[in-house]
Amino acid sequence: MASPLAKKRKELDLTVEQVAIGVGCSAPNYWRIESGEQQPRKGLLQAIIRYFDNQVSEMEILFPEQFADEKDFEDLTKKEGGAA
């Protein structure tokens, strides 16, 4: 599933490293936030929202699964089917 953060980053043609530097955290830490594995602390959450000029909301960052496209689920099904 591509999170709203990942979609916005790719839309702007940015790397994880570029965004991490821009928001003041490590690339692995930002990647965990972007992938939904970790929630950012309040200060970092606000920095991410500012970095993307309010084009990604707090809700999209904290609850990315609520904003998934239907095709994201289709992609997951295809991956599972191919791995079996």
C-alpha cells in the first residue's frame, strides 16, 4: 500500500533521504513513518506537514490505511498470489 506520504514524495520526485533531511530526522526513521510502521512525535508530525506545504494532512500521516486507494489492495492481492 502506498501511503499518502509516499505518494506525495514520489509526485514531487523526492527521495526518502531528501525528505528526512528536510524534516530533521534520519532516513530510516522517516521511511518507517512513511510506510506506516511508526507514528511520528508531534514535532516531527508538524515538520512533515510543513515540509509538504499542508498537502498531506495529520490524519493521512497517522492513519494512512484509511486513505488507501482500492488499487492498492489489488496490488497486494497480486503480490500474495505471485508469492504462493
